[in-house]
Amino acid sequence: MKALGVLGGTFDPPHNAHYEIAERAIEQYNLEKVVFIPSGTPWQKDTTTSFEDRYKMTNLLIQDNNLFELSDIEKSEEDPSYTFETLRKLGHPKERLYFILGSDIAMNIKTWKNYEQLADLTNFLIALRREDKTEMLNEDFPFDYELIHGEKLDLSSSGLRKKLKENELNENDLPDKILNYINENNLY
């Protein structure tokens, strides 16, 4: 069975760092592909953007890369999305499943519902954010993991929403097709 990477998130909006981390994971850990899974109703974050818009923007981000796939497994906007349930639904064997996280999210994993079950379902690949260090991760992340190597990236969806509101976006933050979608649909 193929080695599969999973990159979940609100993708509100999806951005170049999501793409870059998924590419690095494929190259460094010989993954067959990475499945992007926008969350339906994230239980720890408030989103004003619909699942449909976040799904469409994520599709725009990855559509030209045949090693990336998009899943609507969490599309229910009524029920909260929990990672352990999603990974169980995927039904991929643990030894061939790699959950991709940014270090900022990884260090808060103990706040996730049933986080203890995650280690029974997947392996972890973590990309360090600019301000984070391996020592911090080792203190806060309860499972074994591998690092996704490369230049530390410093993009976040919340930061991009702020830049969009303040009209301070630069061309390296978002692909033009996503920015066009945002403008055409009056998002943020």
C-alpha cells in the first residue's frame, strides 16, 4: 500500500506555505501523495468562510500538482471535525500514513479531542515555524515525529487575513488565482 501524507486544516485561506510543506514531505519521506483535507466545522477555530469557499480555494492551490489530492471527508458544516475520526475514516494503515503539521499546531495537540488515539492511527511529520525550535517541540509534542526540513516558513492563514484586511499582502503570500477568488467572492 502507498505511503500517504495528510495535511488537514481550516485553509482559511490556503497559502504557499501549505503547498511548500506538502512538497517537502513528499520529497523527504517518499510519499506517494498528500491529501489536503479542509475542516468542515473546526471546533477550536472560528471561521467566517464557508467550507465550500475554503474547499474551492484549496483546490485552486493544488490543482496543478498531480501528487496532491483534495478530500471533502470533513464537509459537514453541522458537526465538528475531529482529526482522530477523520484518520479512522480514511482507514489507511498506520505504518503508511503520515499526518503533516506545522510546529505551532503540533505544540497544541494535547488540546485536541482524543489526541491520545492519534499515535495509534498515524505517524507525524512536523515543519518548524520560524519562531519555533526543536526543543520546544520536544517539550510539548507527546509523540515520536520526524521533521520536515528546509527553510522555516512564516505564513499563517490568520496573518494573511489580517494582511488582506489591511491591504498589505505581498506577491509571495498567496497565488494569484486564490487572491482573485477572494476578491471575486468578497471574502475577508
